[in-house]
Amino acid sequence: MVGSPTIHAPASTGPDTPKARDRVLTDSEILKFWSAADAERPEFGAPLKLLLLTGCRLNEVAGMTSGELSDDCMTWNIPGARTKNGRPHLVPLAPRAQEILASAKETAAGRNYIFSTTDGMSPVSGWSKIKRRMDQRMEIPPWRLHDLRRTAATGMAEIGIAPHIVEAALNHISGAKAGVAGIYNRAQYAAEKKAALARWAQHVSGIVAGGADNVVPLEKKRR
């Protein structure tokens, strides 16, 4: 009897597990990103910048409503219904983010959505087209808008912010706050989140103001 052609074939291990993305924008790429965002209309450029400054997700930033933003633009309260993990997320806004939002809020006065092209009736959209325009201006290796969240997380870690504070600032549950430990650890780290996001925004501002070649990471400055 002829043997099965598959008898010596290696056992199947099922479909390959998708590799986690690790794309993080460099300082020079952040500078190009910011310049490209400046070239966009304000209702597009402002949320793009906030993605980098806050580390929040695109749908969270794009769908921001006037009711979520404090009157002084110092805090942004995202309800659990709009976050990926279903947990409300209070974002303490850095001065740079406050400036961006103060201008946007003034423009959106009387409207529901802060960023909109339909008089506030629906959130701004068309991100695929926006991304293509950004790519043409930036001319850098392939990247995604979600990579800005990873860039913020990595950047905060690189300037010395503790992992559990980075996770709190991004409303992310893993590591120290994953599993059973996370159920009992209800600390919000409000002051630490505020300081972390302020330091990160300051670092980004340094890149934008001085150019990537003139930026020295905060950790190195302290040595």
C-alpha cells in the first residue's frame, strides 16, 4: 500500500499568530509628523496632534464631545462607553494640549463634537485620505495612526516615567494592573498621570521647537 503523502509532514500548529507591531516614530519622524499635521485643516490637524500628546485612540480623540471637556480645557473625561476596555478615562491635559483644545472648543461653540466637518452633527472622519496626505508630506517608512499611541507610551518610558504610570496615563490594563491584581488595584494615579503627560508634551514640544538634532532626552539631561 502506498503510504500517505502527509505521513512525514510536520504537525500543523495552526495559523501563524500575528506579530505585535512595534513601530515607534523617532524624534525626526515626530518633527515631520507635527509639520504635516500643521499643513492640515484645524479640524484634522488638532486631533492628529492630540493623538501623540495624549496617547489616546483615534476614535476617542475624533469623537470628543464638548460635554467631555472641562470648561478650562484642563481635563478630558472619556466615558467607558467610548473606551476599548469599557473603563472611564480621565485625561489630565498638558498645557500644549490645552492650547490646542481651547482653540478647537472656541470654534466648536454650541456644537456637540469638538472636531467636525458637519457643524458638530458628527465627528470628523475620512482618516484614510488624511493619512495618505500625511504620508506624502512625511516620506518616512510605513506607519499607522495607532503607532502614535505606542510612540507616546515608549517615549514616556524613555524619559523615565514608571511603567504603571504610563499604563494609567493611557488607560491600558496589562503588566502590573492585569489579572487579579488589577481588580484590587484601583489607584488612579491622578497626580502622576498629570505629571507624566505634561513631561511627555514638553518633550514633544522640544522636538518641534528645536528640531530632532537638538533634542536631548530628559534622562540624559539629569546625568
